[in-house]
Amino acid sequence: MDKLHNLRHSLAHLLAASVGEIYKFDKVKLTLGPAIDNGFYYDIDFGDEKVSDADLKKIEDRMKKILPKWTDWEHKEISKDEALNFFKNEYKQELINEIAERGEKITTYTCGGFTDLCRGGHLKNPAKEIDPESFKLDRVAGAYWRGDEKNKMLTRIYGLAFETKEQLDAYLSQREEAEKRDHRKLGKELEIFTFSEEVGMGLPLWLPNGTVIRQELEKWAKETEIKWGYKHISTPHITKKDLFEISGHLPYYKDDLYSPIDIEGEEYYLKPMNCPFAHMIYKSKPRSYRDLTLRLAEYGQVYRFERSGTLHGLMRARGFCQNDAHIYVKPEDAISELLSVFKMHEYYYKNLGILDWWVVFGVRDPNNLRSKYHGDDAMWDEAEKLTKEALDKVGVKYVVEEGGAAHYGPKADIYIKSVIGKEYAIGTVQLDLYMPKRFDLEYTSKDGSKKMPYVIHRAPLGSHERMIGFLLEHFAGAFPLWLSPVQVKVIPVRTSHNEYARKIFETLTANNIRAELDDKDENLGAKVRDAKNNKIPYWLVIGDKEIEAGKVTLESRDHGQIGQISPEELLGKLLGEIKNKI
Amino acid sequence: MDKLHNLRHSLAHLLAASVGEIYKFDKVKLTLGPAIDNGFYYDIDFGDEKVSDADLKKIEDRMKKILPKWTDWEHKEISKDEALNFFKNEYKQELINEIAERGEKITTYTCGGFTDLCRGGHLKNPAKEIDPESFKLDRVAGAYWRGDEKNKMLTRIYGLAFETKEQLDAYLSQREEAEKRDHRKLGKELEIFTFSEEVGMGLPLWLPNGTVIRQELEKWAKETEIKWGYKHISTPHITKKDLFEISGHLPYYKDDLYSPIDIEGEEYYLKPMNCPFAHMIYKSKPRSYRDLTLRLAEYGQVYRFERSGTLHGLMRARGFCQNDAHIYVKPEDAISELLSVFKMHEYYYKNLGILDWWVVFGVRDPNNLRSKYHGDDAMWDEAEKLTKEALDKVGVKYVVEEGGAAHYGPKADIYIKSVIGKEYAIGTVQLDLYMPKRFDLEYTSKDGSKKMPYVIHRAPLGSHERMIGFLLEHFAGAFPLWLSPVQVKVIPVRTSHNEYARKIFETLTANNIRAELDDKDENLGAKVRDAKNNKIPYWLVIGDKEIEAGKVTLESRDHGQIGQISPEELLGKLLGEIKNKI
């Protein structure tokens, strides 16, 4: 146990003791209180008493008041009967009975006069070792006894704790920043997406602003893919179950699928992935070695079952649109194609300012080589070897995760980190030697024989849902110009300037710049504030001086006042920045 | 009965007589033989005899041989018993019993010695009035007795018949052209789309070439919509049943819906239309008169139940992607917006060379004003009046169809006609005063009161499926440059010219022109033939002469040899034609 854990665990005891003193030890039932990431908590049955965030101050004050008396621990081993006699509440008694049943020792720890059932792991001298400014009670939440919703709902008090005040402050300000950047909050404020109770949970409706971002990302992806030799396809969202029987989703992945639709007596499923459809397109005509490498890309919408409790805004939804592609490659070209695929990831992330990304390379569990995985050893060895070789060659940061493979092959899961340090799994690169076999994919080689292509799966931009959720947090809603739903706001100072402003506005839109004209009869300050609130990258102010000079005054969200500029210069500047994705 | 009908009906008798002579009257059972569009048919029970297209010549020859004897008709009214005694086969007897039951007269017609049960309608003197070169037996098909699949399968012989040989020839060559242009045939040859048995009927998979066309149409639509003040949204493909209960699809339109999906105990449906989702986005925040007119567009994929027997390539599919939009408008702006919507239709069709389009204006059935329709009379009168006013003002060709309204309002169904005269319903304009009420849509008017907006539905480009199916036939697969999957093919004469050819190819692709380099070691003729077969608009031939001159030789699918041209001129020409959608 490390020091920070012991500090947090000690504070959980201190919390319980303070609650007992304030709410009386014979009225409340103390249950369990572990150390956790960032702090600690204690679950308490307060009986009829209602405890809320408003009570935290008083409990925290008591903790700080009694802390100086917490100078050492007394440790005791006691019998089951002693324990049951000492801890009268039913929660502790349940724990005691279980410990006894397992044949383990029952131990108590006492500090500052407060005794708790505990297995140990504390600071030796909390009074000396804990800075009272380095911890803080955080919030009150409901929690079922032992996490089981059939049990009673207890009151959980969360605390934050670090070794120093500085660390606590840093954590608090980082959390505040993260809350400000929460994609659900920003998504609502900036009108990016919404949910509707009538449509259902986990099914985002993209508002006009969000749809612009989707379309820009998609346009960028398509142009990039075309340059890298991809072709695009478009496939249905439902299929007869036959297709998923070939792919093995039925019966193995039935839990990810929604219940079937009946069409004229046959079962159809919503697709949880696009792969099998791409394979059917591969199979739609005979392929020769000359047709390979064949790269089939699709921004394809898939639907996967997620329990309602696990849904989280755009980050975990029931329907999402993947930046998918399936690459059919001759075995001898697999490595060079994998290299190219990783290079493409790098290109995207660099352009988005995602400087930190890495790969978790999931291979088979070495203790369980056969039972959990399909396909034979030779296939696995080949796929793992080629993927590793590509990862080494491309020089991307990666860690190996034993047991992290998919059932049909190794995975290279891509993780990205936002500027505020939030990490997300965004996509996967997989070299697949299993599905081409199940789908009987083949090509005629140069010598006329039939061979099996390898398949590479990839989705560098992940899904629109997760990527845009991530970017909302990454950019704190202040999207770069090329991705901004509104790129420029044109602001006439008074209505007498509307006519000139409209001309500027029309010039911008005629050049495919997403401009907005704010010709309402309101004051300038309100109009500029509105532009800032909506995180619009540029706004133009147009008054008498500007009209006289035949110019506009340009201001930037990120760089402040830029000054007077002619409409031609403005156009050149904006189009250049959009083109270069600055 | 007009002359052509009588001619065709006379020929049906002549066909029956000839079949009887060849296959023996006591062996075959003649049943029914009417005149139809383009000709006639006769359904015959041949017993164990197999009759196929190969037998048509012999039957047709017999028709022509005996025709000179068919100079007049003898008409008789007979009793039921006489009839049953004369016509011994069970099919005719069934007909006779039915005629008798209805209390109608039983009549026979005899010509050239052949007597049939018939109500009349013949040419007086077939021998004189029918040109033997103006008709032709066409094909043999199976047909259930009286169209009921529980009955016996009979053999149907189809004939084509016109007043003159010229008319027959014209029909045959038009039909041949139509067959050549059949979108299913061209779709396969040009690799536009495919179907997969494992995916299911009516669910097209778009191949790379087809996906290019979809994307180009979509890009054009989006740019156009942005220019016309539309915003884009993107909504899920499934929804809880609640949404369709508000819209009234449940229970009224359950037959169009696929069976529900169960998610955590709630019923979800695939969407058959996008409207309710757009309405939820309208409702996602309070709207003011300043926000109107609000135009929300979505290329939205919908799924509607169609019986498998009615599916027809892209023209009738189970899933399709609609060029949809919902326009929320203040009542006083409805007419000007409708005008704008019709103008947009005109713009699209003109650009696609669809010169003939018109509207079928579906209003309520005047004899049934209440029972079949939702909403009150005032609403209907208003919607019909405004739609009519807009149609009159815009000057589009329209016909009124009484009883053609939707259940919730009048419809202006848009029909387009291809260059070979095939007509399709492509979209609908609807002024909807009913759904805004069901969805409780409102806006705050200038005086602060809450008002209901009107909704206009429109889809000028229909669905990708039907539009691209139509365009395949309209262009006979020879898409204009901007829509062509491959725009230019670069053809080096010999492999020694490959390097220069590659440079040209790369210049083209760097300028976003869809080029293909054919650097295979094959002869020039084969490469050019391949370009022509794939209906590629332009190809470049590059040999010694071209490299020496620093030029390329350009040839056009539509205009033949163009001659030598510099790479810069080529680029300018192609980019200009693409931009102008020539």
C-alpha cells in the first residue's frame, strides 16, 4: 500500500468518526469506507436523517478539529463473537460473518478513540502526516449497500485527498476546467446535438451546428481517403440474419445486437458493424491480384446495444457513425499497408492538434491460447507478428496487452488524449486473417491460383459521435475556423449600416464561408458578446468609419483585435486559413 | 371501344383459333383472351404439353395463314345450357355460370369458323382491316387462372399489335432501347449497385461507382440548399414508438412500418420517414418569429415495408435515402416559400436535362370530405387554397386529382419524364397544417403571442435510389462529366509511355478530377474499348507524338476526337465543365 492510499484510507476513518460524533454513534450505521482514486468515501445508513451537500462543511470542520488527536493506531485481532457484540449494526455484522466464513482473521483498528472493522493500511501518525488543507469533503450521493440495487440505499460521502494543498488545488481546477468543457454541457450551449425522450436514450439528434461539424469531418476524411487510394461504398442498416451467421456475430455476439425485425417471416438485424457488408461488396465480382490493394471506405452508421445505465452523451451512444474502411490486401503487402494506415492516423491527429496518441496492442492471453479465440495458431502468429512489425516500423508508442485481442485476431486500439488530459479509445486497427476465411474471400494471383486476401480494419476518426464529443472537450467548444459551424459573424453597428454589412455577408457566403449577419436593432456590445458566447472564430464590425474606408474591422476569438482590413484581404485570409485547416 | 382495341381483341380470337388448330381443340382448354396495352394475350391450359417462346413462330404463321378467311363475325345469344354444352372446359363453364348468376346475356362470336364466348368489340372485317405485318406474337409466360395463385398455372401467350407495321416497329425499337437502358442492367454493367441474397431483398449495396454518384448529388443538393437558406440536420434511424404515436403513424400506418425492436422492454421502430425527427429538432428550443423561415434539410435514410413481389431494383426498394427537408414557415410566408420550393425543383430538373416535369395536385375526394381525412375543413381549405395559389403563380404544369390527398393534407406529387419517355413520381411538395398541430409546434410572434407555424415537406431529388435509377435510364449510363464515377481515363500507348502518363494522371487527381490510369501492358484498342464500355466521358491517349509535343490527345465519349491539347488547357476545360455541370 502506498502512502497516498494510506492517507486516503485514514481519512475515511476520520470521516466516519466525525459523522458518528455529529450524528451520534447510536443513530447512524457506519458500513464501509475505502480509499479511491482522488480520495475516499464512506457509506452510511443515516436512518431517517437527511444528509446533503449542505452538511459537508460541518462534517469537514469536525474532521479538521479532531485530526490533531489522531496520533497513533491500535490494532487488535478479535473473535467473531466479540466482533458481533461490538459492531451492533447489521451491515458490519454481515461483513463479520463473511470474514469468519472465509476463515480469515477479524481485525479492528482504533485511532483518536474511534474503532472500526478494518484490514489496515493507514498512515502511522495521521495528525502529523496529514495537511488539513490537502483534503476536502466533495459531495453526497446515494449508493446501494454493496452496489446491489435490491439492497437498501445508503448515503455515500465522498472526499478528495492529496499529499499537499497544491495537489488538491490543481485537481480542483483541472476538474473545474473539465466540467466547463464537458461535451454534454457544451453540446447544449453551442447547439451541437440534442436528445429527445420520444426518440429514445443514446440516440443523438444532430442540430444544424453539429451537422456542419460532421459534414466537415466527413468531407476531410473522404478527400484524404481518395488521396490515399480509397474508394467509397454505402450499405444498408439492416440485413438478414444470414450475413451475421457467416460473420459469427450470431450466435457469438448476440448481446451486442438489437432484437430482430421480422420481414415476411425472416429475421433481420440492425447492423452493429459495417464489415460484413464490405465483404459482400468484395465478393460481388471476381477479384484479381491487379484489383488489390482494394480499400473500401464507408462512413457507416451502426447500432449496438448498450445498457441505459452505461450511456454517456456522445461518448457512449446506441447509434453512431463510423469512419470505417476495410482494406483487402495481398499477404505480402500487409505490412506496407499497415504502415500507411498508421501514417494516416498520425496525419489526422496532428491536424487536430492531438499530439498525444498511442496504441494498446491486444494479443492473445498466453495462458489461454485456445479456448477464447477462433482460428488456428498459425493464423494468430502471422497476424500478431505482422502487426508488431508494423508498429515497430512506424515508431508509434505502444503497449502490449496480453488477453486484449479480439476473438478473431489481434487489435491495435488507438487512444488519444485531449489538451486537458482526457483519454479516449477512438479506433482500432486490426489485421484480420479470420473473416476473409469465414467469408470465403479470394483473388486470382498472378500464377492463376486462388488466394485469400488479408483484411485490415481501421477507423482513425472513430465515430462522429465520439470524435466530436472529444473535440468539444479538446477545443472547449472553440473549434478551429474550418470546423466552426459559423465562421464569421458580420455585425453592423447600427441599422443604417445593414446594407453595406449585407453586401459583405453575401460576398462571404458566395465564397462558401459560413457567415451570419446580425442585423438586429441591438447594441454592438450585445452582438459581440453573442459572437463570443457562441465561440465564433471571427467577427466583423461595420460602422461609419469602415464604410467610409471601404473596409471592415476584424476581431478574432483567439487573437483579439486585428484591425481594419479590406474585403479582398479578409476573403484571402479566411479562405487560406480554412484551406490549411489552421 | 376504339379501333385499336377492336383490332387487338380480334387478334386474341385469331390466336385462340390458331392454337386450337395446331394443338387440337379437344386437347387444349382455351380460357380468356383480352386486348391490353400494346396488344393482346390469351390464357390457355395446354395440359401436359409444354409451350415456349420457340413455338410462337409456328402459331404466328398459322394466324397469318388463316387471317384471310376472317372476313365477318356471326353473333349469337344462347342459353346457359346451350353454352355449357358447347364449351366443355371447366374454365369457360365457370365463366358461363357466373354470367348466368349475374343475370346477364350469354353471347358467342364466330369468325373464320372459330366460336368463342365473348361480349364483342371486334373489327368488322379482320381480313381486310388487319395488316399481317402490324402484329407479332411476343412471349410466353405463366399466369394463374384469374390471377389467383391458389388456382392452376396456365400458359399465357402475349402478342403485340398496332394499326401499322411502322407503329409496331417503332414500339419494338423503343422497347429495345428501354431494355438497353434498364437501370438494373446498366447498374450491373457499370458497377453502380448490387444486391446480396445474404443481406436481403430490396436493400441495395452501393458500389464505389454508385457511391460517387450519390455523393455528387448530395454535394450538389447541400450546396444548393445552403444557398437557398437551408440548414442541415442528421437524425437516428430508429425511434421509440412514442414518436410515431404523436405523428399518428401508429396505429394508422403500421403496415408501412417494419416490426418493432425491443430495447430494455420498450418498442423501437425503423423510421419510414424523417419528418417527426425534424419536428423534434424544431421543438428542441423555443422558436421566435425571427427564427422563421427555418429550413431543416436531411439526406435521410428511411425504411418502408414493401412486399417482396413489388420490389423493382432501385425504383422500389425497402430502404432509401431521401433528399428531405422540412420548412417551418409563418402562415403569411407560406406562398412565397412554396414558390421558392417549386423554383428549386425547376433548377434541379433543368440542370439534369429533365425538361418534362409536372405536378399531380392531390386534393380531397369531394364525395368523401370527412371520413378519410384528419383535421378540420378550415385547415383543409387553407392548405388546398395556398397550394393551388402557389402552383398557379409558379406556372408549373399540373393536374388536379380528386381523392389524391394524403390523410393529413393536400399533396403536390412531382412527376419527371426521361428522354425515352419513362415517367416516375420522384417527390412530393406538401403544405402541412396538421402535423404542426399534432406535434404542438409553435413560435412566439412579434406581439408576443404563441402561434403555430406551417410545415412544408419537399424532396426535389427524391431518393438517391429512385433518382439514380431514373438517371441511369435517362442518360443510358452515360452520365454527364460532373456525375461520372470516372471522369477521365489516361491511356499510355505502350508501357514506355507510362511515366509521362502517370504525371498527367497525378495532375488530374491533385485537382480532384476522378481519373484512372490504364498502364496495363495491353493494346490501345482494348484500352479505348474498355473506356467506351464503361461510358467514361473523356480519355487521353499518350504516345511518342504527345510526349514530344508535351501534350495529350483528347477524345470524348459524346463528341469523338478532340485532338491534341496541353495539360493546362485540359485541366481548364475539365474543371470548367465540371463546375458548370455541362
